[in-house]
Amino acid sequence: MPRFAANLTMLFTEVPFLDRFERAASAGFEAVEFLFPYAYAAREIRQRLDGAGLKLVLHNLPAGDWDAGERGIACLPDRVAEFREGVDKAVAYAEALGVGQLNCLAGKARDDVAPELLHETFVENLGYAAAQLGKSKLDLLIEPINTFDIPGFFLNRTAQAASILAETGAANAYIQYDIYHAQRTEGELAATIEKYLPRIRHVQLADNPGRHEPGTGEINYAFLLAHLDRIGYRGWVGCEYKPAGTTESGLDWRARLAR
């Protein structure tokens, strides 16, 4: 059975962020992930992790002004200095929190920047980030995201991600494969995961439509989770979905679908 990590940005949101760690542990999770730690001191988060006996498996690099709608800056040529400062900040947090991988959000393409320049900037920034992370034995992830939820997002297909990673030539750079985003963008989930498995280091899930729990939509999660086992995926699966009700009331999917 896959190992599931609770995404604390999406789950247990009825309580303050720092209180979600204990809730996740009480709900049977052994690991957590979240978007960003930067609003809190690393020591505060580490205390909550240790107190709840949890492992942190993922957080993101700084991604610009999230509240203003930015969803990453890695492809933007006028934000390179800011991106590199963010890499250093993320590595410092990762070392303090004991996480082994960081996700880089590409950002939205801008109409006033040529696609070729967006691509070149993204590749160069990834090369820099991978080198910096490598000094601390950290892996870098990039995540294709569907353009229905985030119009204009630069990185939106698995093949595109694999091609970009090949350009970087970085041995510690991988794909974060989000099943929900992939379903909305390209489908062919089982075949795509198997094809790119050597490049996939982290998986996330939610059902479609609605981005709710597995079993609430069109994706055959009983098959897909068993498929991850069959093909030898050994990473974590992040539960990055919006609970249809309370988080705890919807967690029976783990027993029903993940066997």
C-alpha cells in the first residue's frame, strides 16, 4: 500500500496551521507536506513535527506573492535574483526541518515575455536551484499544473517536465506528479506514471471534478493506487485535496481504496 502524507495546506483547515500537525497524527498519518513554511520560524514547525512524531516530506520554494495570485516565479526573467534568494531561504528551512525534497513552481507565463525566454529562464533557474540543493543532499522537484485551475501556468504536461529536466542535466531533479492536475490536462494516468517512473519522485492525489477525496469523482483510485505498487513506486503520496466535509469524516477512502 502506498504511504500517504497529509497536505496541511488543504487538510484540517478548521484549525490554525501549527495545530494541524497533531490532528494529522491523530488521524493516522505518519508524514505531512505543505506549500510553504516561511510564515513561521523553522523551530516552531520542527517542534510540532517532533511533538506529533511526524516526518515532513515536502514543501515548496518561495513562489512570489501568493496572496496576489502569483504561482511561482521560476520562469520570469525579471525575477531571477528573487528566485535565487528564495532558493537559499528554502534550503535553510529544509535543513532545519529535515525534509529531503523541495518543489519549484514554474509560475505563469506572461504575454509580454517570449515563450523561448520563459523556457530559457526556467531551465537556468532550475540548474541553479538543483546545484544549490545538491550541496545539502536535497532533491529538486518540478510540478506540471493544469491550466484550467491556474490559467497560463508555464509547466503543464509530464512530457514537458521530463524534457526540461533533461535540459538541466541535474541528477537530483525530478517530477512531482499530481494525479488531479494530470487528469485534467492529459489523462492516461497509469501509462504516464509508468513511462516516467524513473523521473517521478513524489506523487499527489485528489479526485476530479471538485478536487475532493479519492472515490468522489471519475478517477479509478483503487486501480491507480494498486498500480503504483505494481510498478514499484516507493515514494510518498501527498493527500492534496479539498475535503468534501471535515477531513476526518472523509478519510475512510484509505481503507476502501488503498489495499
